[in-house]
Amino acid sequence: MSFNDSSLPPILPEAIALLTAMIAGSVLLPGDAGYDDARAVWNLNHELVPAMIVVPESAADIQAVVRFAAGHHRPVMVKTTGHQVVGQARGAVVIATRRMNDVAIDAIGRKARVGAGAIWSEVVEKAAKAGLAPLNGSNPTVGVSGYTLGGGLSPTLGRSHGYAADHVRSLDVVTADGELRHVDAQSEPDLFWALRGGKGNFGVVTALEFDLFPVPRLYGGAIYFAGERTADVLRAWADWHPRTPEAMVTSIAVMRMPPIPEVTESLRGKFLVSVRIAYNGTIEDGERMVAPLRALAPAVLDTVRDMPYIEVASIHDEPTEPLPYYERGIMLRELPARAQDKLIELVGPDAKTTLVMAELRALGGAWAREPAVPNAVSTRGLPYSLLGVAAGPLSQESQLKRMVAELLDGMSPWQGERRYVNNLAPDEATDAAAIYGPECYKRLAFIKKNYDPTNMFRLNHNVMPAA
């Protein structure tokens, strides 16, 4: 069966009526009021057209929906905010978890319990009131569940603490048999290993419990330089960041900012190179470490400052409203001088690219170390993440893909063998073995066979059940 199987017979009205009567949430069909809102995704170049969308109120609702889908031989896709969508879900049942967004903070235990529909801004805000911080992503509108299940590269605290998946204490998940399971390192350890890194392949996560950290403030922000200084800034950054402590998380981005009102006026329509900074230490140490970067050239804009953790989304200052784009990423195993020269050639001032952004994140530190409880995150030990983003409508799809491909193909001599699943495009969904590597993929496939033998959860970067 394909990723978007529209050949299935229609679901009978009486079956839909029975499901509607069984759950507290909403059942939405094409043409129903609310269907279009529920299927909307963050990337305007993607579209979901499922046979049915269910907006559950509880884990019990999700159990009923999964059993319904199994009985009607339908694939299931889970949607929170829709930042990463694979396929159009034709013929599928989509579970939109947006109403299940409860966030409970345990200040004494330094942990959060978060519903499947929560987004990072909701967690950051509540944790900050207790002087705590999660391993959140760069964009506040990203769903906590999908981000964490894919690994989670926190651009604020990740270098000192590792992947977000490394700090999950437990998960509640509805598996393909409709059972609600509480999964942790002691109960069903194989499933616990697979869920943390295996993305959406093993069930519908209804809630997560994970660590929080006593970080009320950061020294962070971004220094924007004229794009003509890309070579100077990149080479200096590449020499500088390996000598910083693990409390310093940093990335560099070459950006061709669109001339639209959503962009800060001083940056609007400009060609820029930006160094992002997040330092969990004193202001004095932060200023001392950042001083060599500030001395490189006059800044177009410098936002690096002492800030309450609740303001960390301003470091990357990413769009928070839907837009049309195409993005794809690879991991790099090294960044020697030749690789730096090539990146400058590909995105610097003499490049012909129309990419909105090429971002290079420096990893290392705890990202490279095995966590106390191992998981399926496959990119551990790779020191850089490279992401290309092209913006434009679907009518420009071939050009958008070509621009991203030129960047990533150009950097392929330094590419790592494994890939970070959260930075993959939909058209990479058929090659999960390359994402995880042979050993990890073999174990994932065996666990998939035990918990999802019919591959109900296949509208993703899919791990096939072992034969």
C-alpha cells in the first residue's frame, strides 16, 4: 500500500456515526465545517487531504480512533502543528492532537508532563515561572511531541545536555492494537528505546514526561553582519566555536532576507551572515567569549544580551506564521578549510543561489555522548548539522528543490552517513535505512514488527516492519 492510498472504499456513514458517538472529540470529513482548519499545515506548499480527521480530547479518544482505523485498514497520521508532513494522507485517518495541550510543571522534581498537542512556547512559558527550562527547539510554534520523538536539537541547552530525547522519562502511547501503554526504561524498554528517535513509527504518543533544567536566564542573541563578510565570519566562527565551553551553543546562518513586513526592518531585504549565541553562564564570561566575533566587522544588528529564558525564541527569530517553503538537511562529519571554502562558494556573495537560509549548527559536547538510557537517535557523534531553506510557492517547487540540492550536494564530500530525521524533506521518506544506519534500523524494524506489524503508522519517514 502506498503512502497516499486513495483506492480504499469510502467509510460507511453508520461506522462514522458510531465513532462519533464513542468519543468526546470531533470527527471531521471533507466538506465539514472545521475540516479545512484541522488539515492546515505550517508549510503552505504541503496539503493534507485525508479521508477523516479526528480531533481527540483524550487518550481514550485516540484508542477508539486507532481501533477504528485498524478495523477499516486505514493508515494513521498524527498532526500537531504540521511543521513536518510526509505525503497528503489520502485515504488516511489524521489524528490532530491540538486540544491535548496540557502542560504540568513539577518544580520540585524538575520535570514537565506535556500533552501530545502542546507546542514549545507553552512549555517554555510555564517552566519559566518556576525558573526552569526545557530542551526546546528554535521555533516556538513547533510541536513538542514530534520534535522530541525525532531527537530534538535544542539551540539553547543541547550542547551541555544532549538531545531532547535523551531526557524523556516516560511516554504514554497508543499502539496499533489500540492499547494505551505507559512506557519507560523499566516497562517495555525496547519500545521506549525506539520511540525516542524513531519519530512517529510506533504509535500515537498521548503525553510525554521529561526533564527540566534550572536555567532562568541566558546570555544569547544573534550578531548580523553584511553578507559580503561571509568568508571572514565563517572562518572565524569555525576556529572560535570548538574552543568554547559546552555551555555555549552556537550556529551560523547565511540569509537572503525577503523584503516582507514580517522581517525586522533593519534586516528586511538584505543579504546577511548571522552568528547565533546561547550561553548558559555569566554575562561577563559571555561578553568575553563573544568579543572576538563582535570585532570581526561592524554589525548590522546585534541582539546578544542577557535575557530571561522565556525570550529565547528571539535568538533565531524564526517565522511563527505559516509560509511556503522547501527545506532539507544533512549532517557533516567535519568542517575543514576546504569545506568552509566550498560553503562560501555555494552561499557567499558570489553565489547564484536564491536560498533564504543556509544554517550550520555546531554540535559536539553532550550531543556526541551516549545518554544514561540509550535511544534510537542515530546522529550522535556527528559535529555539524547543515540545513538549506528555499521559500516560494508550489509553482516554483522544482527551483526550490534545486537550490537546496545544490547546497547539500556541494557539501556531500563532508557528509555524514546518517541523517537527522527532523530535518528531512517529505521526498526522503522512503529511505529510513539510510537515516538510521543498518544496525539501528534493523533493531527499529524488529520492534516495529512487534508493535505495528501492518505498518499502520507509515505516513512518515517510515521504518518497515521486519520480515
